[in-house]
Amino acid sequence: MKTNRLSQTLTDALNAQMTKEAHASQIYLSYGAWASSKGFGGVANFLFRHAQEERNHMMKVLEYILRRGGEVVVIAIPAPPDHPATLYECFESVFTHEVGNTKSIHSLVKMSFQEEDWATWNFLQWFVKEQVEEETFAMNLLDKFRIAGGTKVSGETLYELDKDLGKTNGEAISAQKVTAEKP
């Protein structure tokens, strides 16, 4: 008896997304190691936590494929990009990567809608919301850098930013939770 409730197209696309999430984890891990080697322990801690979060995203996709009766295909992931030259470049790269991941998620949502696979469409809504938060947080990091002087940011300001990120949980408040009292 056939128990797979995913089309082969969606199975392949979900497996590809699982690989993208694993790759994202490696990028954050690599950037975290780079930040640590440069003395930015707070930034490193922040990036290491995001590496784990991306791995958790990978596991969500893997578990979903299995629960729908599909076949998980684990393939090698690409190496992370070269280390950034500056923290600003690091955060620009993080933002660019998150925007690319959002496009990939949106493609999956569209595919599930076109196939009328409502279970997959519903599953992916969590990722849509998560990507809004991820992009917002990365954008906020870039904004902090711009306010602090952009690429000409002082060492003292980098020190403060590093301390701040070491304490930050990395989550942005979703638009659905914003109120006039809690903007």
C-alpha cells in the first residue's frame, strides 16, 4: 500500500529546502567561528544560536517529509562562503541569505497551493512567518550598524554592539503581535 501523500515534485522541493536549511546552519556556524576569532564573543554567540535554529528548521522539514510518507534524501551541502571582511559585511551577507531563503519558502508555498496540497501549504505557513522575523531581525542589525556609523563604525561602538548581541535572543516581534501599547 502506498502511504506517501506528497507528490514527487513537492518531495524533491522539500528535500532541497532541507538542504538549504542545513547550509544556512553551516553559514551561521562559519560566521560565528570567524566572529569569535576576531574577538566578538557576543556576535559569535548570537550566530552560533542561529546556526542551531537553522538546524532545527532543517529537522522540521525532515520530520514533515517522513510524516507524510515521503522519502528524505540527505545530500552534501555546499561549503559556506568565505569569511566576511567586517561585521557589517557579515550582517549584509546574513540579510541577503535570509532574503534568498524567503524566496525559496515562497516557491514551496506556491507549489503546494498549485498542487492543492493543503497539509503542506499549512505546514509552510510557520516558515513564512519565521522568515518575516528572520529578515526583520537581520534588517534591524544593519540599521543599528548604519546608525552607529556604517562601515566607519568605531571600535567602542563595535564593543557595545558585541555586548548587546550577546544578550539578544535574535527574535523579532511579529506584526500580528504588535499593538498600540506594544509597538
